[in-house]
Amino acid sequence: MQAALILHNPQSVNEVFLKSLRDCVLGLSDDHLLKKWFLDLANKRSLKEAKDPIWLNIDQVSPLLFKESITKNDRALISQLLSVLDEQPPYLDYVLLRILAYAKIGNWSRSEKIILDFIEMDPLERIKQTPWRGDNSLLATRNLSSQIMDELSNYLDQKIILDSLFMLIQDFYSDPQLIEKASSLQDLSRSDFVEKLQLKYNFFQAPGFATWVSAHYLTKEKKDLFLSLMLQAKDLRYPWVLLGTLPESPVVRELLAKKMSSLKNESPQVFFHIISSEEMLGVISRLDGSLLKNIKNTKRQFYSSQWSAQVKDYWAMANLIEMGLVNEEFLRSLTKL
């Protein structure tokens, strides 16, 4: 329960519930871990400046991004904001701001490059680079994101690139407001978009993302053929595309099972995700049962070492919690996030 409370984002919780929870927690003994966490969090917030530098830049400049035309001074302020945002982790709200800011000052190619780099990023790497945050800039930008997406649809000519960004938001983010907005702005229907990404030029603009879309949204016959060719290739270039729905075709599952040995060495996080799947266990045990030997201990050791090396590795945290490996040391580390 304590892990769930600590990991849950309090910004999405009912305020009455939070107050009741606070009153219950304050009644605990002073050395209780959960009470210490609440008090530490309160102290951090009271010591934090009301407005951090990023927030001040965004608060000052964001209205300029929605003006019909900008002045020379406006351009200077937008460039100043970009000098700050370009150094920040790839949070979605920061990325959207960067895309629009570059578009506003007329640098279309840079906006498109940011989109392509963002959609092409390995999602596990994105999780590692964007830990949970509760800073003031998040409060300032979260409500801007939908408005920014609206504005972007008027600025970029290459709709296939924008549709890729909107599809990424729908597939990889959980904010219902942003998902609904992205869906409403998508220019092509999903089926037309998937077919467009099969065109050579579009596919190779962001091949990892195009592979993800193809592996999930092609019609059955085309999907089975695509996955078969992908798994028969010498190297599995984008193993993260297998983090979603596993192949339904028995033939394709066998091809995947034959790749598991190389996945174990080249992409262990994807390996442990797939090998834990009920749908794949029978296929793997039949084709290469040795991969299942001591698998629980191996998986535990892997994610424990990942978490020890980087305590903000949320993928490792989720797997440790799923395996029930939550002890006092683990909980204490969460209080420091």
C-alpha cells in the first residue's frame, strides 16, 4: 500500500481524499516511513521557490507562441526560451513547446527534426530520461499542451510527421485529455496512416516508430508477413516494438521464440517482458527450454541490479513491485524521488 501511495501522482487524486489521507498519516508515529515521506515532501515544497527559472521563461513567452505575428523582440524572447528548453529532458510538454517555438520563428526543419527524434526514441530510454516530476513548470505547461497541438496543426506542412507525433501520444501516453486531442487532430484515418508509413520515404524517416506502427496496426495478413520478415532478419533492430501486443500467429510466435536467445543478450528488458508472457511460455519451453532455467531468479537479479544502478529507473521499479520485491530499502529510496 505504501509503495502505491508513494508512486501515485498526487496531482490526479481527489483533494478530499488527500486531506483525509494526510490526517491519517499525521497520526502515525514519528519514525513511520510513510509519515516521514509526507513530512519530507512538505518541507521540500515549502523550501522550493514559488517560480523556478524554467517556469518564468514559459510563463513569459508562451503567449507569444499563439500570436498571429511576432516582433523582433518576440523572436529574441522565444530564442531565449529555446536555449533553456533545449537542455531539458524529453518530457512531452517541453518537446511540444520546442516544436512550436521553432516553428514560430520559422525554423521548420528543426521542428520536424525534433518530432522525428522524439517519436524514434526507444520508449524504455524515454522512461529513463523523464523521471516523475512535480515542479512548477509542469503545472504551467500541462494545460498548454492541447493548445500547442492545435497551433502546430496550422504550422507544419508535412502532415505525416504530425500524424506520427499524434499517434505516438495516443499509444504511449495516458493523459485522457491529450489522447483525445491528438486523436481529433490526426489528419489521416488510422488505416490510411498505417498504409502511408509503408511507403519507403515515410518509413525511413523514423524506421523504429514505423516498425512499431506496422507491427501493431497492419491488417492481419500484412502484419504476419511484416513480423515474419522482421524476425527472419539477421539483426532485430528495434526489439522494443515487441513490448506491446505479442504476435497472434503461431508461426510468427515460433520465429520470435527462436530470437529469444539473442534478445537475452542484446535487449534483456524486452527478453524478460516476453518470457514472462503466458502466451509465449509454451512456445519458448518447446523450442528452447533452457531459457526458462532459473528464470525467476535471473529476472530478479537483473532488475535489482538495474534499480541499484539507477534508482529512478521506473521500468525496473515496476518489475520489482510486480515480483513482490518491495522492502524497506526500496520504499526509502522512493521517498527521495
